[in-house]
Amino acid sequence: MKNKATVEEVLSHIPGPITAEWPLGEPFAVALSHGTMSVEYYSPLGHDPQTPHEQDEVYFIHRGIGKLVINGAHHSFKAGDCLFVPANVSHRFENFSDDFGAWVVFWGPKGGEKA
């Protein structure tokens, strides 16, 4: 089991494989994982094409500025901010700077934690 990941190491894997879904290459790379928990680094270029995820997630903004739209509500962010998105909720990054990058933590059961 891997216990440490560095930004430099993770960024060396972005962009990832080119697929039909990701014609410019995957804009993320897995840094660590254990059980239901996965830590990734997300760094899209130009626009954010993501769709809702089956697990709860937390974004730790590493660099850049922009807005995270969660269910239609706009949340401005900057480096150092932390944002939560519940499982299966529509969200996307908008108007983000070219240097944008965030650590993302996914965890828990499909459908998310219950209140």
C-alpha cells in the first residue's frame, strides 16, 4: 500500500490515457487509494466535462481560482479552499484559471454517506 504521493509525481501522469471520453487525455491521476477512499489530482484544461460521481467528494484547491457550480449554486474558490460535493450531485468547475489544480478525495459507499 502506498502511503505518500507528491504533486510532482501525480502531475507527471496528467494528461492520462486518451479515450473517447477524454480525447485530450484524462485530466486526473490517482495518488492514493485504500478501501473506499481514493485521492486524485484533477487538472482539466479549458473546460470541466465531469458528471456526478457515485461517492461523496471533497476538493482541496491546490492552485488557481474559479467557480465550482454545485446544483446550480456558484461557489468562488482560490488556492487553499476546501469544497464538498455530495454523491450523485451535478457539479462542474467554471471560469477557472489556466493553472487550476485540485486534490480530490472520494470515500464511502455508492450514494454517499447518510446524514
